Amino acid sequence: MEDLLKAVVMGRACRNTANIKNRQPIGTMYVKASWTLPEYFQEIMEDELNVKKVEFTDDVRAFTSYTFKPQLKTVGPKYGKLLNQIRQALGEVDGNQAMDTLNETGVLTFDFDGQKVELTKDDLLIDTAQKLEGMPRHASTHAAGVVITRNPVDTYVPLAKNDEAVVTQYTMTTLEELGLLKMDFLGLRNLTVLDDAVKLVQRKKPDFRLSDIPDDDPATYEMISSGRTSGVFQMESAGMTGVCVGLRPQNIEDITAIIALYRPGPMDSIPRFIACKHDSSKIKYLHPSLEPILSVTYGCIVYQEQVIQIFQQLGGYSLGQADMVRRAMSKKKAKDIARERDAFIHGDKERNITGCVANGIPAETAEAIYDEIYDFANYAFNKAHAVSYAVVAYQTAWFKCHYTREYMAALLTSVLDNSDKVAGYISECRDCGIALLPPDINRSSDCFTVEEGGIRFGL
């Protein structure tokens, strides 16, 4: 598994770096890739970048911006408002909802100690907080971003230090606009769990490989559908378990949709998605041309790729133009969104966009499609990312279903530093009928191991 990751992940990274001068921009958008690596990815990444003679990399700086609710807490004490009063009063207030209310009515009302408190737009506290909105609050290091350059990084961009890490002073957006290659290397504990589980299975079946796992195992999907998801990647929260029970996934496509939908915003469409899956008569399309694009998600727009396909196939956009519109929608760029509405419906000769009307779609229908796209594009998920997570989720579920002791031993080893999770997984082992054997100086290893009688504690 490690060799495969080295060959595929790092090989692609280096090929992309070698061809960086040949990449053609579409506006200010450049290709960006994300790769998920095991927990020990830093060692693999550094080793392979050196082997491939990719000498110049640095971490990427990120900025946290002020938002409305934290601003009130920050600014309040400066104007004689007691900090603890502000915190208590705003405790149950949704920041985005508060801003919408303030913009619509000019007054923000909330309760404090049984009394109604009102703040208006003219209040100095509100005025100052609004002026600070969007300004950088503090600098940090991007969780996974690495910029890769042909020459020393400081010949392209200024550098700085965050603690001991050398980072670019520019954020990822600016780096992409400059044409530099920025990649995300994500460390994922569950890949290490899978690797350890494979090794435990190989003690009994030396020829076993992760690639041997079938992707259509009925027993695995039945286990997920019944809610036995403790320890399964992405599926073990109470909310996700409930969705699995309601949806009853039958394939990787269903698991992918669950991962994409279970987030703030898309969660509102989960009931419709489940209803349409179980009753095809409830699936509705605004136009027949949407069916080939949305059939896999039962008529719902779930993925960013679907948004791009709609613009390309119905509106006559190129793939690059369609993705630029998706980006504008996700960032709520009002001017671009308004301009693209007319182009999507009636076309734009200057950009060689034919438009929906020219493709036989009525203007009223095109308007409704655009409105639905806009509603979903704000939180549509990248399918490539969701599929990658779905595959890992399915593999962890398959191991739990068919090699329960080996998988739970690997899982327990991965959370040794978290006593709460160890206790939770020990409880799950008992629910699965697996005995937890005490440490033994003659039998225990440095981690949890599998024995005939159950799982042995490590020393």
C-alpha cells in the first residue's frame, strides 16, 4: 500500500511540477490536486520529493477573518459593553442570520436576563464590527497545502515563519493566480488503520491484498444499513448512522452521496434524496436533458461536477467556463452571477456560449434551472473527494464485517492516546462478541493484537 501511494501520489506530483510551465490558465483558475496519504505521510512526502529531485517546497499560509458574531464579542468591551454579557446574549444567535436580520430591518434584537436588547445599524458597536468584517484576524498554516516550485520558493513569493514552519506570505488563492502549483497532502489515520488490518489478516492469509476487497458485498451494505457503523470511517456519528439506516445504501455511489450531503446546507435535501431513492415516482426533472446528469442522485444536485455538466451541456459553456461560474457561485460574487444568468439562458457570442434557448430549452425553464443551480452551488461537494472518502468508508466497513477482530485491533491501536475512544471501541468489541484479553508479558506486543480467544492488550 505504501509503495502504491509512493508511485501514484508522488509520481503525479512530480510530473505536474515538471509540466508547470505548460499549464494554460482559464481566467485565474489553475488545476489543483489533493491526495490523501497515511498518517506517516510527511516522511513519505519528504523522501519521495527528494528522490524525484523536487527540491523546492513550502507550506502555505492561511488567514482567519473576522465574522460578524465574533466581532461583536471582540469590539464590545471597547465601548463599555461587558464581555460576559455580550457572550451570554449572543450565545444562541446565529451570526449569518443576525446579519441578514440587521440588513433587512436595521435592528438586531435579542434577550438578555429577561430583557429585550436592541442594537441598530447606527450603534457604534454594530458599525465598528461591520467595518472589521472580512479583515484578517490572525495568520496560521494551511492544514495540508504545499506549494511546489522549479526554483527556490523565495524567488517567486515572499516567505515567513509560523512557529517553526516556513510558509509563503501569500494565501493559496494568490498562489494559484500566480500560476504556482499548490497541492494538498492530507494525513488520514484511517489509511494507517486499513494498512494495519491488512497486515493482521496476512498472518492467516499471506496472499491477501487490500485490492482483493469486492465493492459489491451485500453483507457489508446490510451492516451499514442496519446502523452498525461504530468504527466505520465517516459513518460512526449518530446523525450519519441515522442517514445510513434511512437511505440503506446499496453501492459506493450511495455512500458517496451520503458523505457529500451530510454537511450544513445540503442536509436539508437529505429527506428528499432518501424519498426519491425509495420511490422513483417522486423524482422530478425541470427538463428531460437533466436526467442523464442527475439520475445517479435521484434528481438532486449534489456534486460540483453536476453543476459544471449542466452549464456545459444545457448552456453551451466550455468546461473551463462552466467551472469559473461554479467558483463565482460558491464565493457569492453577485456581479458575475447576474451576468452569467443571461449568458446561461440567452448565450454570449463574445465567449462562444450558445445558451439554453438556442439549445431548445424554454427561457422560463432555463430560469428555474439557474435558480436551482444557484441554491445548490453554494454548497455542492466535489465528487472526486467524496468518492475517495466513500471508498475508504466502504473498506473499513468491509473489514469490520468480515475480519472484525483484525479491524478492531487495528482501530484500537490507532487511538491509544485517546482514552475515551479506546473505551468506546472496547464497548463495541463486546457488542460484537469479542473478548478483550489482558496484557501478557509473554504474548502482548506493543499494540493490540489478535489471538484465538479475542484481542490482546499491548504493553
